Amino acid sequence: MTRKASAPNGYAAGGQSFDAGAVAVLAIFMIGGYVDGWAHNHYGNKIESFFTIWHAVLYGGFALSALYFTIPTIRNRRAGSDWRHALPFGYATTLLGGVIFAIAGFCDMLWHIAFGIENGVDAFLSPPHLVLFFASILMFCGPIRAIVYRNAGDRRSWAVNGTFAAAMTVLFLQLTFMLQPWILPGNGDPSRAFSATGSYWSGAVTDLHQRTETGFDVGGLHADSAAAAARAVAAEPTRFETGLQRLGVANVIIYAALVGALLLLALKAGRMPPGGFTLMFFVDTLGVALMRELQLAPGFMLPTIVLGLLWGILADVLYAALKPTDRASARLYSFIFLVPAGIVALYFIALGIAGGGTWWPAALAVGSVLYAGLVGLAIGLVGSRWEYASPAQ
């Protein structure tokens, strides 16, 4: 990649090939993250060191991404660019995120040496991990910003729009990776907070138990194994009812907010091709389901993946029918309300088919559907006036 006189406001010249390559290397980086997440979900306390093959895959993917952006940066710096303009517009955040990620990765190693390896929810709130998550978001936003700005006058290119959909998918994967304990696809699906079938209670143990050296303590009960703890939960559901309902509602709200924000991001870009939302939801749900298969209820892997496919189809159908634009309008508000609400509605329908129904009262179940839609609508109302920044801004 070289600088050209036509590059906007002194930025290095980019192009479709550079954007596609950026999305590809970032996708490889994200796959490494999911491989590492799979290892933590499967081996848990057995992982006792920072130096594992799983971290090697993760940081190897990061190194590939870093090289992809660092080489043209150095080349353009030697040609006279400053650091801010050494990459095409949009990718300065990617470069900054890469620097932060490298520093945070070193700090994460020191943290693990000093405090050990976290397992469970504490791993998502570890300070180095939070910085790593933030840095990766900066990295993944670069291609989206670049594509939107450079192609603002032409929204019909399938190659460009397909690259945009892929970039949105990678960003979706990163956000759900960060939030996996608190979203619908990653939270054991109906097992933890929704299902009426006793055997589906096994996932609830992950959130309600405290692991000890001799077994599990669950709500004041002691069990020798996770299975025994699950049976204890199933035998006395009323003891755990309030906590599980709160967990379930929190899952609905967080996932609706995440989906609403990404829908708004896509609408403002105006570049989502037919099938783009299906790609986003299907790939994301597939990735989360494979990574957290042990947290899923028995036999619910396939229904979870099918759910992701249906969620994406729902979004694409509503997108084609309502034709929402990037402007504040009833079409935008309807779309951003109906998609999250429809997702939760399909979720409860799936429980009726694969999970034996739900033990939630009708008011709570139906209210959760409406709540999800309202969360999406609130995001639309607040963010409908927002616009992507240009190089001049």
C-alpha cells in the first residue's frame, strides 16, 4: 500500500483489497480468541499457566494482525506520513488498539504470574482482560469506519458491502465473547433461567454455585459434583427461582442492548447486503455455542445454532420489508424494536419445542419480549441522530 495524492486529508490511500485483508486477519485473530475461550471453558482449573498452546493461538492471531497493519505504517512513515495518517482513514484506532493490546497482554502475563489463572466470571472482570477487550474493539472498528467513509457515495458494491457484513460479524463475535456469561446464546440457553425441564437445570449451577475443594456449595446446599448440585437445584426450584429470573431478565436486557447497538451501527452505514444479518447472527451464535458447549443444556447445541440462523433471517426479512434508513424515522424505530423483541420471542418458542417450555409466568415471559424491544427502541431514539465521523471531523 502506498500513499496517493487523492488520499483524503493526507491519509494513506486504502482500497477494497486492504479492507478485505484487514477483516481477514482480524477474523483469524478472533478465531484465536474463541479457541482460547473454548480451552478455558473445557479445562477450567486445569489451566495453571499463562504459557499454553491456547494463548499461543490467540497471540499468534494478534501477531498476524499486528504485522498486517504495522508494515504499511512503517513504510508510509518513511515516506513522510505522521503516525495518525500512516494508515487509511479509520485504521488509526486499529493501530492504537494494537499497541494497547500488546501492552495489556504483557500486563496480563504478569497478572497471571502474580495472582494465578481466573476461571468463571472473574476472568471477564480481570483488569488486564478488560483492557484487552477494549483494545480489541478499537482494532475491529477500523475496517467498519474505513469502508463507510471511503464508499459513502456508492452503496451498491457487493464486494464492499460483503466486506462490511464480514467486519460487522467479527465485531459481533468480539462483543459476545466479552459478554458471554450474560447473553442469551452464551448463557446455557434455556438451561439456566428459563426451562421447565428438570434436566435442563444443569447450567444453573455455573451461576449459583461456589466451587470448593470438596465439591459444590449451591444456595446453602453442598454437593459432591456439578451433577449432584444440578439435581439439588431441580429438586428445590423455588429456592433459586428469584435469582434465576433476575439472571434471565439480565440476559434479555444485555443482549437486546448489544443487538440494538449493532443494528444502529449497520443502519447508519447503510451497507448491509441481503443476507448480511443472517451471516452476523448465524456465525456469532455458532461460535459462542461451540466455545461454550459445556454450558449448554444437553442436546441444545443444534437448537442454539438454529436459533442464531432464525434470528438472522428475521432481521434480514424485517430489513427488506421495512427498508429502514440511517435517518430517524418510524421505519428505523420499528426495525430496531422488532428485531430484539423477535429474538426473545423466538427464544421462548424454542423452549417450547426443545426445552419443555418455560416455568416463567406469562407476564414475565411476554414482558421480557417487550422489554427487549423497548431496549432496542431506546437505543434507536438516543442514537438516531448520530453519524459516522469523516476525516475532517
